[in-house]
Amino acid sequence: MRRPPRLLVLLLLLPTIAACGSDSSSSSLAPSRESSSTTSPSTAPSSAARARPVSKVLVVIEENHSLDQMSAGMPYTFGLAKRFGYATHYTAIRHPSLPNYVAIAGGGTFGITDDAPPADHPIHAPSVFGRAIASGHTAALYAEGMPRRCAEDNGGIRYAVKHNPWAYFADERTGCHRHDLPAARLGRAIRSGHLPNVGMVIPDLCNDAHDCDLSDADAWFRGVMRKVLAGPDWKSGRLAVVLTADEDEHDNQDNTVLTMVLHGSQRGRVVDAPLTHYSLSGLLSAVTGTRPLGEARTAPSMAAAFELPLVRG
């Protein structure tokens, strides 16, 4: 029997080859197949990137849960914490929410003991955001559900101004109105590699686990991190992501909250040093080479505790 020409055989095989090479999971709409505690190889920083100093820090703040609650109720998030690094003795400053947020942003509570709006608590002091911009760096806060930039009242979709610290710094209104942004801008900054040197992400009242379950916050954070891990800032090694909670819910853990640092330099690191929100405030100053604010000047160094390499100057 006569064999068909080689060209004809190749043409007959092409549809089969193409079918074997296709994978519907590559669609951006397909569910992720990565495990809850690992990143996929394609999003892991290269060895060179792992050694690169950090020039950008993106802080994500969840709500009202302790270290034990978050580690049990947020399996994806705590899986990343164990893969990279987390602290076991990181405590919030006090109750309720607002003093903790302004402590991170400004290095002090400024006498605030409640959750009243900015009209009741105008802060006449610098923030880590304003200091970053004044020193020639970049800063942005991304607030989910916020109806307009630097909104100073509750509104929008599950937006609470008490969780937006920049809105309280009265002497920085211009910068706040330019760089205190709705969370829709976050995805664009991640994709383009233009995340700020000092960044903060404030989920809405469901995605921060204030009004919804920790499982909702875990799923939301997974969605954010899928974008971050695929973005150029992460892949280059210049970005570190910090997740913490504002406070616990008076659950006998002495206000100890899960606080994790994600960066290529972190490999299963567990930090036992006593850290606080003032330590995080100091880290946000250190990444821009500016002087820490208020109580952050004497707080234990978060960069030193995690041995996080930072760009100097």
C-alpha cells in the first residue's frame, strides 16, 4: 500500500497537536489551580529579584480579628504567611478601629479614642503619605467602595471613613484628594508596575471581615494577590506586601493580630520580636528614607525583625 506524502501526514496531525497544546485553564476567567499556601512558579520572583532591595510597600488592613482567628479562618492568607513570613507577637495599639489606623499613618493616636469622622478629629501633623510625597517619592491609598477621592464621610458601597486614615490629616488635603483613590485604581497600578512607594489598601466593610466572615476576606485577598503576584512590581522584587488587622475583638489575645510580610527575601520566617502598628509606621517611613513619625521613632524596627532589604536614601 502506498504511503501518503510526508506533508500530507503533517497536515493531518496539526489539529491533534493543536488540541493537545490548548488549555482552557489559561483563560483569565478560569479558577486558579494553585494551592492555598503556595504561589505558582510563573509568579515566583527570580533569584535576582529575591535579593533586590524593597522600594515599595503595600499595606492591606483587615478588621477586628486576632492572630488565632485569622490563622484559622483565612487559610489562603495564612498559607502565604507561612510560606513567606509573619509575626507572632505583633499587637495593635488600642480599641476601637480609628486610633490604630492613624497610628500606622501618623505614628500616634493623637488623643483619639473613638471612631468619629475627620470633622471631629482633624489631625495637624504629617502622615507617612505626605512625607513620602514631600521627599520626592510616591504614595497612594486605595479605599474600596469609597464614593469619591478622600471622602470624609461614610457612604458609597460599604465605605467607612474611620478606616481611611489619610482623610484625617487636615494639613494634607491636597495630597489626599489627589492620591486617596477608589480601589478600582489599584488593579491598573498593579498591572502597569506603578504601585506607589508607600501604599495602603482598605477593603470595604465586607471584604475586611468587619461585617462578613473571615472566609470572605480570605477570598478577597486571594483575588488581590493573584494580580499582585502576576505584576511587574512583585516579579522585579521591589515590592513587599504587608497584611495586618487593625485590632482584635477583645478575645483574650491582648490585641495580638496576624501580621505578615510577603517578599522574595522571606522564606518561612517566623518573627517573635514584639512589634506594633508603630513598627509598621516606621517601615513605611524607612522605605522612603524619611524620619519615622512620633512613636514610630522608638518602636522596634519591622525591617530589622524581618531582615527586609530596603532601598536606602
